[in-house]
Amino acid sequence: MDKRAEGVEAGKRALTEMSSGRDGKRITAFLFGTQWWMLWHAFITLLLVPFVAVVVWLIDFQPGGGLQGGDVMAGLLLFFVMGEAPATFVHAMLFAWTRPDREPGQLLKFVAMWAVAFALFTAVLWAMVEIAAQSAVATAGRVAGILLAIVLVATLHCAGLVTLQRFRRWRAAGGVL
């Protein structure tokens, strides 16, 4: 049996072991990680706290209500984005590392793709929060801005969780997906 076939068999065994447990265990492992991955999952989950504070502020925001702490919320949003930058970079590199065609050029390509995608994420998130905080926008527009910002951040967070699960599965399979 060649090395690739051994890796495939190891991967099948690892997946069988992972799927033989209860669905609750698999969901818990997906959301919270296992072993030392729990620390990384806790870190990326704690990164959501500033964004949740911004969403709560946007929900309570009264257009034309005077000073309401908008500068503090802009700072929290910036803190959230600056915290997500290294986390999403790590996720992009883990995803790139699990690809079968990984080479230095491929890793550099993923760095460039991450930079463009994260810049786009930041611009869209900032625009959605800006729309939700404007007094000239109708209530429906403000609600849409809040919901789109939540969907955007939830999608980013879930993509990170999927990438981490992919990396753990890749490691358990001996480096073969």
C-alpha cells in the first residue's frame, strides 16, 4: 500500500471514529473545539463581544437623540475588525495548508486573496453599521443594516469554524483529505 492510500485509510478511520459518536458530541466539537483547540475557539468567540456590543448599541440607538456614544462604538467596531484580522489570517493559512497542491506560491496566493477578502469584509461591515446608525435612514433601512451586519459576521465566524474542522480532520487523517 502506498503512502497516499495509507493516508486515505487513516482518514476514513478517523472520520468513522468521529461520526460514530452522538450528534451532540460532533456539534460540540465543531462549535467549541477539542483539546487545545478549545483555547482558539474561546479566543475567536471572545472576539465577537465588541461586535455584539455594537449591535446592542445600534438596536438602542435613537436617531436625532443627541450624544449616544457613537465614537465609543466606532472604536469597538475597529477593535473587532483588528481582532478578526489575525484570526481570519490564521484560518486562511490553515485552509491553504490543507490543500493537496500547497506550494509557496499557493500560500502567497492565499495571503493575497485573504487581504482582498478581508478589506472587502471590513468595507461592507462598516457600510452596514453606518447605514444602521444614520438618522436620515428609515427604520426598515436601519434594521436591514443591522441584520446584514449580523449575517456578514456570522458567515465569517462559521467559515472560520468550518476551516478549523477541516484542519482537524486533515491532521487526524495524516495530512490527507
